[in-house]
Amino acid sequence: MTQENMDPSFVGEGMYRENILDHYKNPHNKGEIENAEIKFTENNPLCGDVITINLKLNDHKVDDIKFSGQGCAISQAATSMLTDEISGKTLEEIKNIKREDVVNLLGIDVGPVRTKCAVLGLVAIKEGIKEFENK
């Protein structure tokens, strides 16, 4: 018997890794939005990851969201998953999303350094909202 057959948690984490790789290779909501109300770029200078978020709003709700950028599988997959998660939400609902919520979307344990990668998209979204609200 292989390790995978004996340890169900190993198999479960493998499925999460497959999901992360799928979002990395086939990201959801990748691209840009012309005339987006919110556009913000955030980067992680420690690893070089960069995420640009574009939000189109309708009555302070996310009508459309796209992201572009480059980086590790964790930053790109987490942002892809996050864009799915916040589509249709209000700005207030988005402001209440916590770092742990994004890490939980990944379904695997990530250390402190990888957590910065995982939440890069969330930071870009929240900073973009702040900038939008301060106009």
C-alpha cells in the first residue's frame, strides 16, 4: 500500500493541491475591466508577486471583478478563488473578509511567508476600496 492509500488526510490535501494548481493554471476572472471604478496594484517585494485588481460596481456591489499579475501558485490561485468568492458582494461585506478566510479557501496549511502570498489579492482589493472611498 502506498502512503496515499493509508492516510486519508494526505489524499485530502492532495485534492486541495490539485485545486490550487487548477486555479493557478486556469485562473478564474483573469483579465482587466475597461472603466473599472476600482483598480489597485499590490506587490509582495519579498517574493516578487504582483496582483492588479479591477472592480466594476453597481450600487456598491461587485458587478464584475478581474485580476492580472504574476507570481507563485499560492498568490495566483488564492486571488482566483477570492474573485469567485466576492463576486456580487457589497463593499462592506468585502471589508469584513479576514486573512484567515482567504487562507481557508486554499484548504491547506500555509506558513507565515506563504500567507503573505495568499492574501496579496485581498490586500489589493481592500486597498483599492479604501482609495475608492476616499475620492
